[in-house]
Amino acid sequence: MSALLDVSDLTVRYGGVVAVDSVSFAIDEGSVFGLIGPNGAGKTSMVDALTGYTRPASGTVTFGGRDITRLRPYRRARLGLGRTFQSVELFDDLTVEENLLVASEHVTVASAMRDLFLPERRPDRTGVDWAISVCGLQDIVDRRPDEISLGQRKLVGVGRALAFQPRLVMLDEPAAGLDTDESVELGDRLRELPAQHGVGVFLIDHDMGLVLSTCHQIMVLDFGRQIATGTPAEIRQDKRVIEAYLGAGHADAA
């Protein structure tokens, strides 16, 4: 498999603070890649730099063979790099279906002119209908976000990212606040994305059970440094990972 996302020596600084310290990795086409680490490890800073919301101090980001290091977020999205945010950013006055329709719009000068002169034109529902099917939202499309459960809201957030039909979707803490059953359902949905729909997944989450059961490869950050990368089995046994999560005493006991 060829690398869809290739990151080389990426460094992110905020003033004198190094949030991400010379990190390199690659995500293959059709895979689920996990990023874990304790609070403050630099996970969200990493995602912000990859999606264009933060400018890296150094390093390169290549997506689909193209250098996107300096591209703005909307241009990366148009190339097929989607993301969610830790908070569930939904429009509470719109239905689930309408939330997805808004997210699916590829706004350009040409589309704005069409909307101006052809206000009654029907939107392209291809991405929306696909996202509804993939995320299992058929039963709640006519409900507003304040009328559904947190787990369903999380799936709608994933659906919004998918409605743009990305090649790779980055999910920042999608399982936060979910109960065990909701987390299991989310994991099932995520595993289907590359296998059945050809969409790669970059999963960032504190739910170790979700990450270890879902991802093909996992990278671990600690204070912005890349301390391990490997399969779930390799990550489970890595003493540096055990120490980062549990402390040196537990690592020695292991």
C-alpha cells in the first residue's frame, strides 16, 4: 500500500513551548491509524498542524503525493483531508440531515454565483446520503441535535466530516463521553470505513480499548515526542508507553 499521508520531521511551537517535536510517520491508503498519549502530549496540536489550523515551525506534510504544508485548511479539505473537533460542532437549530447538507457543500465562486441566480437548485446529496448510510443515521435524520443522545451526536459529527467525501478523516476524541456500548458501536463504524468504503481514518482518543481494537498502526506521543510506533500488540508491550501512561514504577514492575 502507498502512503496517503506522509509526515516528515514535523515540529510545532507556541512561543518557547515545543508542542510537537520533530515527528515523522506515514499513513497508508485504506488503513486506520491511531494517535495516543497522555493529556498535554501534543495530539491536538499535531492534528491542527496536519489540517492547516496551526502553521508548523518546521517539517513537511505530504498528502496524496502533494506537499500541503503551507495550504490553508479549506484547500486541504478539498483535496480529501477531513477532520472533526473535540467538541461536537453541530447546528442545534438544524436537523441532522441539514447539518450534513451544510457540511457537504463545496463552496466556490462558481457555486456562489449559481446560488445567486438559481436559488432553487437542488443540492448534490451524494455525500450526504452516503454519510447517513455509513454512520447509521437513517432513523434520526429529521431530528435536531438537542433531541438525540451524545453517542448519536458524535456519529453525526463523524457524518459531517464524511459528507465532504474525504480520502482521510481525522477524528479528534470522538469517543469522549461515550459509554461502553456507544464506544463499541463507534469502533465498528470506524473499522468499516477503510474496509468497505475506502476512507482512511486517523483516530485520536483516550479510549485505549477503542484505539487498540480498531487501529492497524498506533503512534504514541509524550510531551510532544514520538516515543513509539507499531501494531496494537507491539504498543501494548512497549515499556516506554507503559511508563508514559502509568509511571516508571509500573513500567519497572511490568
